[in-house]
Amino acid sequence: MPIEVLSHVRVIENYAFIAPLMFIGVHVLRPFLFIPVLLLCIVGGVMFGLLAGTVYSVVGLMISSVLFYQIIRFLPVIEKRCRKLEEKLLGKQLSLNTPQLMLLRLLPFIHFHLLSFCIYKKSVSFTSYLRTTFFTVLPVASFYTVLGTTVQEMSIYYAIPLVILVLVLAYVMRRKQAVIKWHTFFQQKAV
């Protein structure tokens, strides 16, 4: 083999090792670069294929979520801001369950770390946070990586009904309970 061909083979071998690390690194830096999760997962599907793209996206999203957990724990100011944002967007009384979080993560217009904050609030320990995060990250990474592998064939006529289906499922799977304050239920009559 000529030296030029061997040189190109070595470059490709080096990138085969570095490219996944760079991709995972971009997932970790994604919140600071304002890159949507779905875009990175689609790119992962295009670059690495279905299985490898899904694995790299899950690893990157899990690392990003662990960093978010640590930041929230050690910076109460950030937790307070997340709480205000959650109350503003989702309401004070809303408590999302894991299937709802899975479905909401699939929607491109729901902020990834807002849902991570919802998981943080309902988790009793770091391991429960990791478990719930993994179960909510796996569908989004899988779905959008598959979308990336078939991106040329996807039409808007399929995308719109799919988003509507996910919204309907999120509504149907909501927690069905009402919270009534004591003083609202037992209103005192003016004498």
C-alpha cells in the first residue's frame, strides 16, 4: 500500500475514536451552546447509525443530567430560578410522573433541563434521579436517532400527527388528582 493510503487509514482510525468522544462532549456542552437535544440526537443517527448514535446520545445526556444535578445541589440560586420557571410554565400544583416525563422529553419545545428539574424534585436520592433520568432519556435518544437515520424520508405529513399523538398521550397519562386548600374547602361565613 502506498504511504498516502496508510496515512488516510490512520486519520480515519483516529477520528473513529475521537468522534464519539467529541459528540458526547458536545452533548455535555449543549446547554451552554443552546443546541436542541433532538438536533444532536438526529446528528448522532446520521453520523454513527442507530445503535452507536443512541448509545452516544444516552451517555452524553446522562452526563449532562448528572452535571445539572450537581449544579442544582450546590447552587441554591439556580434551584430557585428553576423552581420559578417551573411554576411559571407548569404551575405550582403539577407533579409529573415518569411516563409523562418520557413523553414530554420527546417534544422539541419542552426544555430538557426543566424536565430534569422535575425529576430532581421528585427524586429521593441520586440513584433514583439517575434511574428516572435514564428511563426518560432512552426514548428521546432512540426516537430522534432513528429519525436521524431516516431523515431524508420523513415528511411533515408524518411529523405533525406524531407531535399531536405525543401531546394527547401526555395529557391522558397525567396524574389525576386535585389539591384543594383547607381554607378554600371550609370557607367561613362572615358574621
